[in-house]
Amino acid sequence: MLQINVENCTGCKICEQACPYGAIIIDPETKKAKVLDNCTLCGSCINVCRYKALSIKRVMIPLENLKNFKGIIIWGELENKNGQLQFKKVVYELLGKALELNKEINEPISVVVLGPPRISALIDELFYYGADIVYLCEHELLQEFSNDGYTTVLTTIIIDKKPSIVLYGATIKGRELAPRIAARLNLGLTADCTGLSINKQKQLVQTRPAFGGNIMASILSPYTRPQMATVRPNTFSKIKLKQPKKCQIEKISVKLEKQSIRTKIIEEISSKTELINIEDADILISVGRGIGSKENIKLIYELAQELKGIVSSSRALVELGWTKHPIQVGQSGKTVSPQLYIALGISGAIQHLVGMQTSDIIVAINSDPEAPIFKVADFGIIGDLFEIIPQFLKLCRKNKESSL
Amino acid sequence: MKIIVTIKQVPEANKVAVNPKTGTLIREEVESILNPFCEYALDMAVNLKIQNPDLKVEIIVISMGPPQAKSALLRCLELGADKAYLFSDRAFAGSDVWATSLTLKEGILKKIGNFDLILAGKQAIDGDTAQVPAELAENLGIPHVYYGFDVEIVKKRINVKKETEKGYQVIEVRLPALVTISKGPSSIRRLPSMRDIIEARKKPIEIIDAKSLNMSEKRIGLNGSFTQVVKIFSPPIKEAGEIIDGNDSVNAAEKLFMFLKEKKIV
Ligand SMILES: Cc1cc2nc3c(=O)[nH]c(=O)nc-3n(C[C@H](O)[C@H](O)[C@H](O)COP(=O)(O)OP(=O)(O)OC[C@H]3O[C@@H](n4cnc5c(N)ncnc54)[C@H](O)[C@@H]3O)c2cc1C
Ligand SMILES: Nc1ncnc2c1ncn2[C@@H]1O[C@H](COP(=O)(O)O)[C@@H](O)[C@H]1O
């Protein structure tokens, strides 16, 4: 329960403003803070109180008990790109982060790779990016991803290896796999982190956005090990080592029965345009409802071709059926962080911004000077995209000719 | 056939912001709404009920939350659910994913018993975690499928159309199972009529506390949670960029070109 130290409370109302749920008020009679029934104990009020009037009693466990857990394990998610199996970019990003965390804890970094037989050729790369050990699990039934199969294999490895930290990409698959593992092992899990660090007690501090990116929360798993988190793709940088680490590969024999996988893929549909993964693009040309009609999107493709970029879109266009969901950027689409993000005719609703605001450079063209997209833009033009883009294309072409 | 829909009441996200000077949250009359993805899940359940009249589908909505969440449940009853349970107790406050899923599990087993299908929202827009449903499924020992946008009942099984990175998959799974819903059924959604609204008020909403679920204090709320929020702060604010007037399109295009040239893109 949230405890109020009435003596310290000055009735300053800062906590009242800080509560996202409206669950703390200053009682008009006593002029002191009062907690209502809908308090979720999120802690927003405690951090802002300048008078130490608020506290939450938490159970603590001696840190000694947690010392038996050592090592960082990363789930090495594979993807099939044009018929070729490869690691998802986020795996390298997680390795980069693990190298950084290791400055504080210095524990072995390992990657667990699950897949069909004969995937071992892929794993050499991992030693260039920081892996000390690769656990290789090959089995016919791991060819296709399944929650049941992957949970079973990963939990056995986690129980056996006793790591202190396990990290997953917050990808479509990572987000459905990690909680299943957390529940099976009775562990805490922090989803969709955008920041990870180690505190003085050597705990993993997991930072993630909440309320559509309006606030950030730092989260600990004080008394369970391993500490588990999923991490948004495109938030950390990969680090290529000058010398690869010594290749240490441990093959894990996998026991898996067909009937223990309760879901069956009976059809798989993917279309050509959707094969392009916008999460991996360096340049994204993103289009919103300001484009006016489906035909006009041609102009955006022309621009994308000129800048060697890929087209993405806001949810409004997906809902209109003008673009497809796999290229949607935002809260209910993908999180992207390209070198350059050009937003054309996109208003910049908060649900859109959370999916792209970490891009290196953001350019926006919008006819409405009040459009929120301008708040995150490095370069913005208040104007008509149908006037400006054709002019810009002309310039690009002229520039090319002159440099020939 | 029993379909359970798990729903959550959330503050409308757009309205929560941080005051950059004081670092406190600014809430301008934050309204609580039924989480939109939970509404899609309910629509899916209603759709299944309409499409399978012979299965005598009963839709039960459940939520763990403060007493106010009753209004979100009432809305579900207006939209076609038959019955509602609210697991509500001060002692549930501070529940993380684990404690939430455990409470929902106990609620389901003790109050509903057997069921065929659980539909959940893809994610709640306040936390955006999308983790409660998978933990609930694991705790109940049933399989789960995420990101469904179409569900079809075929005897003792369902076929779920599931969004993937490249398009979609059709997944077959035996019941009981849990599916999270990312998009409502494509059929046009019906707004509750006056009659639905009146009828809904006759449907039962049962409010249940920790004691009736026979859950010990250690397993619920903050005590039962494995993760703890230790700090809340506002995201770093980006420096304002250069905003120009594009009335003169030739000039604007040139400036854009120069900007991208500086950044070595063109
Ligand atoms: C639960 C939930 C999840 C959501 N998830 C997402 C998500 O993942 N991604 C997402 O994008 N949205 C999401 N949304 C929707 C979001 O709130 C907005 O509705 C959506 O992003 C708006 O898309 P838009 O900017 O393309 O359209 P609009 O808001 O209609 O903006 C169009 C813009 O184009 C400008 N414009 C018009 N004509 C021109 C012209 N000729 N030249 C230049 N500019 C022009 C207008 O000034 C306007 O600013 C979500 C909403 C909810 C409730
Ligand atoms: N307190 C709760 N009560 C009922 N259902 C919940 C609760 N929290 C989460 N859920 C369900 O889990 C889904 C995903 O929520 P979350 O994991 O919080 O993003 C929601 O759309 C609900 O269907």
C-alpha cells in the first residue's frame, strides 16, 4: 500500500498532478494527500514528492541469494531473408548492449540459437560482435517458430546455465515467447525496453516507455533471477570487435515431440512488397493521409527510388487499405530508427511518434503548421507536399546530371 | 461454448504528458476508456457468437482493476457480452504482469471453471507490454496465438489468421486456447442501441475480492510482483529543429536539398 507520512505532507499537490490514474488527491479538509481506490502503486508520485511524504513498502530479499546466477544470455532469433537464414539485426544490437553492461558486471555473454539442423555455419559472425559462447540447438521441429517448442528448449537452457540476465528482441516473436518463458520459470519480465544499465547493487535497470511514450519508467527485478527483458529493435548499436572472441560452441541435444507443439501453421501468405522489412531500412520515406489518394502514392515511390529509401506509412493509410500493415510505423505497427525518416502528410499523432522518434534525422513536410510531427523534426517544411516534392525531384535529377 | 474476454480499463494515452519544467505528469481530465484492443477482442467474440448460433456461445468478460473499471465492463455488456466479473481489491494494486496473470487465472478457475476460448487484446495502451495474455495462457496450461485478426471455429479447433512480419499465417490450434486480437473483425461494427444499453443494465457484473479468490497476500499485488517500478521520468526532449515556410516551393525544395546534402544523403 501507498503510505502517507502526514507529518511531512505539505499539501503541495505535486503528487496529485503526477498520478496518471488520478488516484491521489489533496483532501480539501485535512489538506493532506489521500490515496483513492484506483491507486496502482506505480510510484509516479513518490518520485516527485519533495518532502519524503510518500512511500511504498516493498519486500526485499538478500542479494547474496542471487549471486549464484551469472552470465548474459541472448536469444539469437533467426529470420528467413529471401530464402536465406540469418540473425535478426536486434541480436547484434543486444550483443552490443551486453558488451556495455559487461563493463560493470563482467560475465560471459552467450547466444542461444534454435533452428533446424545444419545452421552452425551462421554462427561465426556472432563472435565478432561479442559472444563468448553459442549454445546451438538444432532439431527438425525447430525449423518453424512455435511458442511451445521454443519455450521448452529455452527454459531447459536457462535452468541449466543459471544466467543473471536473459535478453530478447521485442520482435513479433520475442514478444510472445518471452512472457511464456517468464511464466513457466516464475520470473519477472520487463517488456519493450529502450534502456538497460547496471546499478550499484549490480541489478539490471530496465527502462521502458509507458503511456504511448509520454513517460519513461525504470524497473528492477529485485528478487528473481535471471532478470529478463525484451528490447526494442533499433535502440542499441552493434559493436564490431577488431578481433573475434574465441569460438566456443556448445551443442545442446534437444528432445522435442511433435505432439508437444500444440499450434500448427496450415498456411503462410506473404506478398512481394511486404518482404521488405522497414525495420532494417536506412532511409524511410513515410506517407500519411495527406497524400489524398491511393494513386498519389506513386510520387512517394518515385522519391524513395531517388533517395534509395523504402516506403512506410501511418496507420491511417493502412486503415484506408492504401498500404499494408507490415509497412506501418507506430505503436500498433513497427518501431523504426533509420538514419533518415521523411514524414510526408503525416500529422504525427503520439502513436505514430513512438514508432519513429529515435530516427537519426527526421524531415517533415506538412501543410499544417500546428502538426505535432514538427515537434520531433530536425528539418520541417510547412507546405504542400505536391508542390515541394516534384521540385525536389527536379533538383536531385539536375544534380545527378551535373555530376556525371 | 464459453468464450472469456479479458479486458482492461486504461487512461486515454494521448492526454498524459509530462510538464518539461517540473517533471510532473499533466493530466487534463484524463478519461478512462476501454482499451481499444480489448474492444476488438470483444467484437471478435460477438462475431463468433453471431456466426455460430448452434454453439450457444456465452461471452464472459473479466477484468482485474479498481472499482471504476466496472464502467468498462458495462460497456462490454452493452456491446454484446453476457456476463462480467471484476476482480477488485486494494490488495491487487501494484500487480505486474506476473501477479496480474496469476490473479486472472485464479479468477477464471474459481469463478468460471471450464471454458473453450480466451480472447485478449493485443496490448494495453497504458503499459504497451502485450505480456499478460501469454503469461495467463502459460499459467492455465493452454496454448496461445498472438496477433490474430480473424478467428474461425472448426469443431474442437480454431483457425486463427495471425499477422506476421511478412504478411499472415493461418494457425490451427485445439481448444481451449488463448488468442490475442490486433484488429477487429472486418464486418461493420454496430453501435449499441438504446435497447442494448437498457438490456446491459440487467446483465450481471460480479465484483470479487482477494479473499473470495482465496489468494494469500504474498501472491497478489505489489507483494506478488517480481518487477518493481523504481523511477518515473519524462523522456529526453529533442532540440527544436529548423522549420521553414514552404509557400515558395522552389526555395523550400532547395533548402531541403541543401539540408540533405549537408547530411551527405544526396
Ligand atoms: C490504439 C491505437 C494505436 C495506434 N497505432 C498507430 C500506429 O501504429 N501508427 C500510426 O501511424 N497511427 C496509429 N494510430 C492512429 C493515430 O492516432 C493517427 O490517427 C494516425 O497516425 C494519423 O495518420 P496520418 O498522420 O497519416 O493522418 P492525419 O492525422 O489525417 O494527418 C494527415 C496530415 O497530412 C497533412 N496534409 C494534408 N494535405 C497535405 C499536403 N498536400 N501536403 C502536406 N501535408 C498535407 C495534414 O495537415 C495532416 O497533418 C493509433 C491509434 C490508436 C487509438
Ligand atoms: N488487469 C487486467 N485485467 C484483465 N485483462 C487484462 C489486464 N491486464 C491485461 N489484460 C489483458 O491483456 C491484454 C494485453 O495487456 P498488456 O499485457 O498489459 O499489454 C489486454 O488487452 C487484456 O486483454
